[in-house]
Amino acid sequence: MSWNPNDNDPWGRKNSPPDLDDAIKQLRKMFFSSNTGGGGSKGGGASFKFNFKFFTYLIMGLLVLYVFLGVRIVNEADRLIVLTLGKYNRVLGPGLQFHFPVIEEIYAEENVSKIRTFVLPTNMLTRDENIVDIELNVQYTISDLIKYSLNVEDPEITIRQATESALRHVVGENNMDNLLTSGAAAISSGILLRLEEYLDIYDAGISVQQVNIEQRQPPSEVIDSFRDVVAAREDKERLRNEAEKYALSIVPQARGEAQRQLQDAEAYKQKVIAVAEGEADRFKALLVEYDKAPEVTRERLYIDALEDVLSSSTKVMIDVEGGNNLLYLPLDQLIKKQEEDDE
């Protein structure tokens, strides 16, 4: 049995949950009052009663909510496009920013320092009417957020279509061999320049940073044959390089040998001229002596001639005057024996 049969707390208040009907009645009293009889309405119904305090709180709450909805914190790399009644108004930079909700709209929010990348796989027709599979990697940034957000409906689709158009134009001006071998870098540069021209025409506010051809190969049906062609071309280049290397090594050697022979010939020429001049001078000197004593000079010349001839001969045959026998002198044996005796 309860100690308080009236269900009151120690302070005399009811110890029961609040009644919903009572709460509704209290709320009605804030706005309406009951007029019965007198100068009131004839039916004695409820009339509106203005509560200034409640209205003030309501207005302040709505105002705080409005301000709260208009406050934005913008990151360092982000920018916000604000439209006022559908018309461009301003760009919000980094930091704590405010706009007027309902009247102003945050149309776009973009990271202007981010490098965006997309890959475009496609197949193209070259100038020599060959089909080649290409995978293109494009990197770009936002150069003008206003143009990027307002001038084109979908910037990503726009740059993809412009890239495909530039790729088709540049690849169509080159042969397949040039695209698949050493001309890929020049083709990438050409695509970059033409893509920038297209984006300038569109006034899209996009700056292309880099264009790379990631993959380039003929269709899978003919790739094996093309690899054989590439291998043959590489062998041709290798043999050509080896030939040029050999030429670079042998030509200087041949030039050096030719120069040496020219120098030897010049030295031999000078030698022959010097010997001839010496012989001529000697002959002139002998002529002077011959004029003075012809017989003596003639005998001396004869003896010198025999000395020159016999000095280089190892065998001598001597004809004995008044006889039929020849005298044989084995000079080589005599010289050899003399050398043995000397040892």
C-alpha cells in the first residue's frame, strides 16, 4: 500500500506524467483566448491572441538558422561559384565565407589546383590507311573556374570529345610506322597543341598539362606479323649502325696510311734527287780530273768498278791469259774459314 494515497510528491505536486491534452491547452492559450459574452464575438468562440515574446524567439531562431545555412568553410584549393537569382555574382575563395540562401545559389565547387587525368582508349586510321589501337593519357587543370563552370555544360565530356578529335586529326597525318616507332613523341606534342586550340575555341577554362601515348599497337589480328617487321627494321638499324661504326674506324686509319705513303713518297723523291745531284757533282769532279790525266783517271775508274762488283760476289772466275783454263776462287769458303780462324 502506498504511503501517499493521493499520488503526490513530498512537495504537494502530482507524481504523474504530463497530460497531452494539458500541453495542447497551454499552447492554445499562447495564441488564443476565450471570450464569452460581453463585447466579444457572438458565438463565444476562440480569438487570436498575439504573444510578442514567442514571436521574437521564433524570428531569432529563423534568423540564426538562415545565417547558419549561409556560412561555408572553403578549403585552400577549392573555389565556389555563386549565382544570384540565376545570374553569376562572384567566386568564393578559401576561408570562412557567407552567402544568402534562397537568393544566392552555390552553383559549383571545384578544386582548382588538382591535376585531373583521364585515359582515352580508341582505334584510329593512319595516313597509309592502317588501323592502330591507341591508349591516350591526358592530364589537365582548371585555368578559369568561371569559364569551366558556365561556358560548357559538361567539361569532362567536352575535353574527351576535343581530345578524340585532336587525336584523329594528328594520327591521320602520320604513317603507321612513324606512330609505332620513333615518331610517338612528336605526335603527342601535336595532339597537345591541337587540343589546346580546340579548348581555346570552346573557351572552356581548361589548361592541358600533358598528353602521353601510353599504348600504340596494330590490331591483334596482325600484331605478330607487325612484330616481325619491327624486328627486321631493328636488325636493319643495328647493321647500319655497325657499318657506320666500322666506317668511322677504318676511314681515319686509311687516311693515316695514305698520309704516311705520301710522306714516304716525298722522302723517296728528296732522296733520289739528292743522290742524283750528288752523282752529278761527283761526275763533274771526275771530269775535271779526267781532263787533267785521262789515262790515270780511266784506270782508277776501272779499278773502282771492279771493286764494287767483286765486293758483292762470293765466287770469282779468272780467265788466264794465253791458256784455256779458268781459275776459280771460292771467296765465300775463304771468308767463312777466315771467320772461323778468327773465332
